[in-house]
Amino acid sequence: MLPDARAAWLAAHEAGWGDPLRLHRAGRLAAQALDQARATVAAAVGARADEVVFTPSGVHASHAAVAGLALGRRRVGDRVVTTAVDHSAVLSAAAAAGEHVAVGVDRLGRVDLEAWRTSVAAEGVAAACLQVANHEVGTVQPYAEAAAACGTAGVPLVLDASSALGRVDLSRSTGWSVLTGWAGAFGGPVSVGFLVIRKGVRWRAPYLVDDYQDARWPGPPDVASIHAAATALEAYLRYGRAVGERQRVLVDRLRAGIGERVPDADVVGDPVDRVPQLLTFSALYVDGESLTLELDRAGFAVASGSACSVNSEHPSHVLAAMGALTHGNVRLGLTRSTTSAEIEAFLDVLPPIVAELRARVGMA
Amino acid sequence: MSAATLDCRGMKCPRPIIELARRITDVEVGEQVELLADDPAAGPDTAAWCRMRGHELVESTTSQFVVRRLH
């Protein structure tokens, strides 16, 4: 968590906020904080405060967005169109809703717009889903064109802003019906997600609800965590551009450095049209688990989309859909404080680690 | 099974790709190697290996791949 977000969380607990539906002082303070947090999220995505609903994670928000539109539009049909590289939460929600149509992407991870237009214009489409930017490789989708196709077809669009919020300006975004996000992606608590449901959209709660959050998500919201999430988002909106410019230079340096120093490395994603903080690459003949553990031992905490490293039978569906190498995969997420010296240190330790792992399997 | 068939069923990636890289030089340029591999990563990784190493993926099913050596 960002220091400002952690401080906000602690202060909220010390203030002793109560149930936001109660009229006592502690309840009123909580309700006020909740309203402020809604206003912050709403301003960031170009929506109204009363359209914002908080959930316990981004995964919950994605499930609710897709299932709620499928329920609200069940007379139209049960088909849900996504891209092949959407988050697994979106893919599983689409499959659960009925017929899932996954539109392919190019080598950079960008959706095939022609296929997208055809798919959303077909009969019986309840909803379409698209990311502003991909969570594994950072590639930015042609959001405006894809949204226009949905508008023409009269199909509501779920826009997953998780990896983009705070990095891409969405304050005047239009064309979507439901937007989803996750505070863990911008330095807030991992326990806060949100969906923003535009007024007039045919969305119905696909689960039992109560009086909380205007009957769009049940149970008392965790106001302290939501307040911390809004504080983190404000920090990103304030510093995001400057941080992003610095991260962009660092990732450019990483892309070039890996290409020069590591033979047979597949550096993945769009080199230019991307969110600034992510870099993904795969090294041939290396297993992702060993690579992740060796890098961790050298002091670098990285993620991997290789099957062996995530205890999964299947490798990353994002890498597979892009035609990228799935084994030996490493995903770097730069933080607000990542320095140039850390990037150079990474570029120094990586080549000998890859060489050593290749030597172990006789591929030196 | 011919000499140009590699049975890597039951092996986890990247093992099948390592075997493929080792054995591609056993055939002449222009000839083919058949790879049998049932790891879910074998499909995308065989295609990616061909692209990165400059060989041709002639055929690809869920567990059987034919690669032509191009250099």
C-alpha cells in the first residue's frame, strides 16, 4: 500500500467510524467518507458519484458487471463477447453467463477490431467486455473504436480499467455502460474493487442484496479500506503523469537491455502504446518457476505467467493468445519508487541467471 | 516411429521445446521433425519457438506438431 493510503486507513480506524446506514455520529462520519470516496472514483472515470459501487475485489467487480448485464438483458440473449486477453475473472463470468465469444488479438495483444465489430453486431449479445490496458503485458486497446462498435450495435460495454486507472486519463471517458477497477493496482488495499454502473443501464444485481449501496452490493462496506483506496487513487491522479513518464523511460531501458543482453528472449507487448508500469518477457529453454525463484533470491520480486510458476496446469492465456513464448516468463510491475539504479541492477543479474538455468538443462 | 519423431508426452514445458531444439539438427535442412507433447504450453511454445528460431510450423494439433528445419 502507498504510505498515504496506509496512513488514511489507520486514521480511519482511530476515528472509529461506524455503520454508514446509522444516524449516530460515527455512522454519519462513515457515510460522509463513503460519499467522498465515491466522488473521487466518479471524477476519475467521468461518472456520477451515485453510479459508484464498492466491492471486496476487482474480481468481484468483474463478475458482478458481466453477470448483472447478462441478467438485465436476458431477453436479448446470453452471449457475452470479450477479447482473448481479458482478465480470467471476465472470461469465467462470460462463460458462466451463457455463450462466451472470445475475439482474438494480434502479436502485441491488440484486439482484432474487424472481428470485434462482427461479434458485437451478431444476434443475442447481452454484453461486451474490453480492457483499457492489459494486466499482463500493458498493451492499450483501441478502446474508442471498440466502444463505437458497441454503440452502433446497441450492446452495453464493460470496460475493465484495473491496470489503466491513474495511468491513462479516463476522466472524460464515454462509450461504456459499466466500468470496473481494483485499488490494489494503484497502491490501495487489495480488498477494494469497484464497479461504476451508468444510470439507465439495464443491469440487475445477480445476487441477493440489501439496503447497502442502493441495493447494488450487499453487506456493510469496509469504509476504512475504501477511504484508503480513494486516498491512493487521489495520489495517483496527482502524481500519475510524472511517475508514468519516469516509469516509461525505465521500461524502455529494460526492453532494450533485455534484448541486448539476453539471447533468445521474447519481449512481449506493445513497446509504445502501453501503460507505463508493466514489462513482460520470456526466456527460451528456462522454466518460469526457477527464474522467478532465482530473481527473488537476487532481491527482485517478479510475477510469472508460466504454468509451473503459478501452480496451474495451463500457462497464461494472455501470452498464448498473443503467440508469445509462455515458458520462462517474467512480469515486472514497477512501483512509484522504482529507481534507475534498481533497473540497472536487474539488467546486471538477469543474464547470468538465465545463462546458468540454460546450462543446467544443457542449452548453454 | 521414425527417427524424426520426438515423444515428449508426459513432459512439462520447457522440456519438449528443449528436446525439439536439440533434435532439429538431426534432420537435414528442409526436412521435418514430429513432436508429440501433451503439456498445455506445448502448443503456444512450439509456435513461439519456430518464430524465434526461424523454423516452420507445418502442422499443429493439441498434442502433435510438425516442424520443418529451415536453416
